Amino acid sequence: MKKSLQLAQLVLVCLFLSACGGGGGGGSTPPPPPVNTAPTSNAGPDQSVDENTTVTLAGTGSDSDGTISSFAWTQSSGPTVTLSDASIAAPTFDAPSTGNASSVTVVLTLTVTDDDGATGSDSVSITVNTTNQSPMANAGPDQSVDEQSTVNLDGAGSSDPDGSVAAYVWTQTGGQNVTLSGADTATPSFTSPAISSQEILTFSLVVTDDRGTDSTADVVEITVNPVPTLNIPPTADAGADQSATSNQVVNLDGSNSSDIDGTIISYAWSQTAGPEMVSINNATMAMASFTAPVVTADTTYTFELVVTDNEGSSASDSVDVIVSPAPSSVTITGKATYDNVPHNTVTNGLNYAGTTQDPIRRAVVELIQGATIIHSDLTDIDGNYSFTVNPNSGSYFVRIKARTLLTGAASWDVLVVDNTNSQAIYALDGSSFEVLTSDINRPTMNAGSGWGGSSYTGARAAAPFHILDRLVDGKLKLLAVDPNLTMPSVDVNWSVNNSPTSGSSDQLTNLRNGDIGTSFYSTFPSSAAEFAGPQFFILGTQDVDTDEYDGHVVVHEWGHYFENVLSRSDSLGGAHAGGDRLDMRVAFGEGFGNAWSAIITDDTFYRDSLDSQQSQGFSFNMESNSWSNPGWYSEGSVQSALYDFYDSADDGVDTLSLGLAPIYEVLTGLQITTEAFTSIFSFSEYLRQQNSGDTVAINAILAGQSITGDGIYGLNETNDAGAVPSSNVLPVYTELVVDGGFKQLCSVDDYDSTGQTANSGNKLSNFRFVYFTIPSNGNYSFLVSSGATQDIDMPIYQMGQDTGFFAAPGGDGDPGDAGDSTFTMTAGNYTAEVYEFDNTFRGNTANSSDECFTVEIVTAP
């Protein structure tokens, strides 16, 4: 009614205002009715009450623009309760029982509705607390009883102040274990144990009331007293039945015999069955033994043990021993592994967290007794070994040597030794073990890396075996293409002391001290004492430069050994770096070593770790065909070309997949007898000759590295390395004709490594190359111009061998005027290197300079 009146007044006002507006005459639209505001519900404050009491709710409701027309209570959670009237603001209900819980919560919701039908809700939480009191356990009084008597426990005094005891749980908590009868009743019982001295048994009782509430535990002590007139006989235990073999020592074990109420004072072993009597050692002891007789078939022998206790009671037990014929031999097997530490492919340092245990393959393994080597063999491809020995033959141990050895149609001998310790060979010794009659499988022997988390803290035993394993890779790879592979013995010198320092001027002293400068291969004369013959040296100084886990470095140096003993290399060696324009012989030698490491490992990434914790390094990819200063004088170009000849992956101009065999055939065949110096020209020419169907593909790979010369002498090569004039580099070889006039050449020092202060004497055009033919046996003079300050030298070779002819007007290292050298020579093809002495590593490179001269060959009388 009030709302209607207000609306009528509003209409009148609006009409009045419209009339006062003046003009318009169109009328107006009435405003919309007001929006109803929902009522507010208040379910009252949360309450905490006892169970089984009356609870009164205190709900209210309000409406800002009207009146509350109804109340409605509902329950949303908790034990179900019954409201006195769910439609009034303040109903009541009886609080429920909490059961065995300490409290429960009842949640009720009040919804109010206004006179316009809108609603509002609110909830209240009623926490109902238990009034139940916990029961009290009473385990009865402590007791003193005799051994082996019936004992009754009494929990009947347990009670519950507001209910009844519904359950009993007895538990033994101390003393010799007994069996309780009726452990879930008020009065269980048990038989006290037999004892030799007083013992206290303890038991706890927990009771539960009719509402599920547990009591705290009550404990009772039962003191058990020994009775001197009672004795329990001992228990004899002759041990489990056994199996043995003829002549084996068999141990009889009665040590598990016992007497629970006293002590055993005597043991007596005797044989009760068997085809013949044996002699029992220590027959009156708990532990006896005998030697199994020789039998031809499985035979059973029975032995009885009689034990007597301190009160004279006895007991017996028997054991059967089945004796079998002794085996004719015992097999010893085992496996050897080493810690292989890979590289971090981001930093190129070592990744110790990725260490794996790889098999030590094809290594010498020895079975040793005392100081005598009983057997020697090789581990197999999985690192396994096996030996056969006589049964009952004593104590042995196994030694794994860092050596791989093969004899027969194929042969080799590689030893990893310590150059700082008289070239002692590295070895891994296992623990000793006894050989009886059963086959033995020994635990795996692992050579650890010695890494302690931030530095080497243990023996670096794995290092020599990783080096050896990389060389085994090479041997197996070559054996696949040459079953008759024969390589002479070589020592691989590695030491934790091998550092990149140069040491003193005495090379042997340096090698013995570990001052090796870098990882390298060389052949030493007999005067080099322990280092005579083929040797290579591997760096090992931690936190500086360690190469033992740099597999490509190891195989690179082994590649130089391969060139030395199975192929041919005319390389001068010396300093070299990526992007250098090298003497073509050095470029081929170093490029071959890098490519060889990728070919042998089938891993194109060459990685070299160094620096603190071996955490950094460098790498390059053989498949990267883009090199600074590419050409026939670049080791990068050579290695990429050689690897592209080999690999099966097509990329860029590489469509060739020759594999190892054709490369091996050239290296061990025509490359050895080439009349030219060894270079990419000689190698690729012979590769084309032996694989004529792939000539186009071979030439495409070479051209991709800016190598275009023809034949073994690189005729028509156009890549002059940017020389000004071009004649400082090209032609690669100059042909000399007897009595055909002179040719001018220049030995220059323009292509040294970046950052070096002096020419290292092994770079492009330090040496210039000539080839010529002596038409018939006779005397020939070599005319070489030489100014007063020039020292032009010209050693002469035939198929890479020094002929001993050395055309030097003033002598090697002796500047002089133009002159000639006359030699008696046989008909044939020759090569020579011509150079200014101080432009090479043989002279004083600090005095190097560009020097030009002429060379001529004439017939001498």
C-alpha cells in the first residue's frame, strides 16, 4: 500500500512538471519500477557444545526495502540432526553423539525470503564435543614365578568410568618370547620359559571402551626364577646336508647346537654311514673336518653329532655329505671395464657426470699365482676373460694389462707405458681368490677415472685403458679390410706428469720428466735407450691439458704411426694451426691425421679438452667444408676431402661413399712408391686411378676445397694462395730438363702462423719443389745461383728416399756464391726440394726473408 501511494505521487509530480515545461505537446514515458534488493540472512554465531545437549540456533533476517516473509533451515554437513521447526528463526535440536571421535561438526544453512520473493542465505557451524572419558587399563600386579610353570595375567581390574570395557589387547614387550593364550581376553596365560638364570618378562595391556576409545598402556613384570631340579636337554645341530668333490676338505659345523637352560660342554662327531671310513679332524670340537675320499660316482657319507650339556643330558643330529667325482678342471671367468669420460658437446671439456663403464677390449689378461704367470690371454670384444685350471690348485689373482697383442697372420703389439717411470706398463690387479672344485665367476674389475668431483683424488687407472681402447678401434677397423694386417710394436707413453712444457735442451731428460711439449708421435734411434723405436706421447697434466680421453687426439697420433710403418709420409712436422697455409707435405700429414681419427671412430667431431678441471676445449667437424684459406696447402681442406672420400653421407658436392678399403689400398700401395712427395695430389691421383668410375665425384670434392691440380705433381693448379707474384707459389712443382736451361724459383717466408714472431719453417713456399728425369747413367751438375748472403740448398730424393745427393753451393747453412754440385747418377725420375736455409726449420728462421735464385741441370764430363 505504501509503495502504491508513492507511485501515485510520483506520477502526479511528473505530470505537473510536464505541464510546466511549456510547448512540446508530445507527452513523456514513465520511469521503470524500482529494483528489489535481496534480503540478508544471519544464521547466528558458530557454537561449541557438548554431545547429547539441546542446541538453540539464533537466526535472523532483514530486508532493506521490504519484509522477511519466511525462514528455512537446511543441514549441509555433519551427523544428521532433527530441528524442532526448520521454518522459524531460532529452532532447537539435540547435539549428536561423537562416537569415538573427540568432536564432530554440524553445518546448518538459513535461507530467508522477502516479500518480493528474493532470498538470502548464511551458514553456521556447531562443533559438538565428546563427553566420553577414556577407559583405564590395569595389567594386574607384578608376579614372581618358576620356570616352566603356567602364568596367568589379570587385566580384570581395567575399567571405564562412563561406560564399559569392550576389548583387551596384551603385548609382550620384553624378555624371552613366550606364546600368550587369550591375548585378547582379560586373563591370558602362558608357560614360563626354561632358563638358567633369573629373567624378567614384561607385558603391556591396552583396553578399548564401548565407544572405541583406547586407554594408555599399563605394564606388568613377571619375574621368572630358575628351578635347579629342572633341566631341558640340549639341541644338537649338525648343519645342513652338503655336497663335495673328491679330495675336497669338508667342514662339519655343529656350532648352531644350543642349550636353553645351560651350556654345552662336549661335542662328539662320528661317521655312521659310507663305503669306507674317513678320518675326522677335531672330532671333539664344534667344528670338525675331513678330506672327501676319491669316488667314481656320487656317494653319500653320514656323520652324527652328539652334544652333552652341563647337567649331563645329551642330544644328537646327523648330516649327509654327498661326495662327487672331482672335475678335471675349474673355469675362471670375469669381465674388465674402465671409466670412459665423454666430452661436453657445448664446452668441449670433459663431462664426468656422463661417465660410463666400457669394456676393456682385446687387452692382455693374466692369471697369476704368487709371482708366476700361469696363463695369458686377451679379453674378448666385451671385456670378458676365461681361464681353466686344476681343481684345488690354490690362490690366484687376475691382472689386466694396458696392452693389446696379436700374433699370427695378423700381428701387432701396443703397450701403454709410463715414460716418467722407466716405461712401466700400466696394469689393473684384482683381489686374490681360492680355486677349489667349482667354477668361479669373478666380480667385474673396473679401472676408475680417479675423479673426485672437482679434481682427481684417486689413481687415474682408466686413462691408459681408454687410450688402448681407441687404438683397438683402429686395429679392428683395419683388420676388417686387411686380415693380414701386420704392425710393429709401439709404445704409447702417458703419464699424469706429461705436460705441454718443453723442459731442458736434453730431449731424453724431458721425456723422462714428462716435459713433452705436446702429444706427438716419433721414431727414435737406438741411442734413445728405452725410447728407441716407434713411440708416441700423450699429455696428462690435469687442469692444463689432458689428452687421455681425447680419442681423436690419440687416433691422430696413431695415424702418424700408421703412415710411418705401413704407408709413407714426407711431412716435416712442426707447428701448425687451423687456417695455416702449410708446406703441402705437412698439410697432407696433419689433415690425414685428423681425417683418420674421424674415419676410425666414425665420429666427425674432433674434440680436445683442456684447462681447469678439463672443463673447456675446442672442436671442429670434418664435415665442415668451409675452411679459412682452403687449398692444397690447408690441413682443413685435406681432412675434409679425405673424410668425404670415405663417408656415406652426401653433403654439398660430396656424393662419394668409398669406405675405408680404397683409401687403405692407396695409402699402403702406390702412395708408398710415388715419385712425388706425399701430398693431396699424389693421394688423389692414385685414388682416381684405382677408382676410375668415381673420378668425377673425386674431382668435385677436391674442387670444393679449391684444389684443381692434376696428377701426382699437381700440374695446372690455379690456387696460388693470393701470392704476389703468383710465381712465389705456383707451379706446385717446377720441371727441370737436363741441358734445358735454368728455372727461377723463390723461397719465401710469407705464410707463417698468425701470432708467431718468426717463421716456423714448414709453411707454404718455404720449400720449392722440382722434378726431373736423368736420361741415362752418368755425371750431372746442378747449378744453383746464390748471392753472398744467400744459402740455397737442394737435397735430391727418389720415391721419397734421400739419395744422399745434396746440391748446395756453399754447403748446408753456409752462404756462398753461385756454384755447382756434380754427381754420378743412374737413369730415373727424381724430385728435389730447394730452399733458402734460413726460411726453413733447419736454419735460423729469425733471419728468414724472400729469396729468389735459379736452378739448372747440365750434363757433366
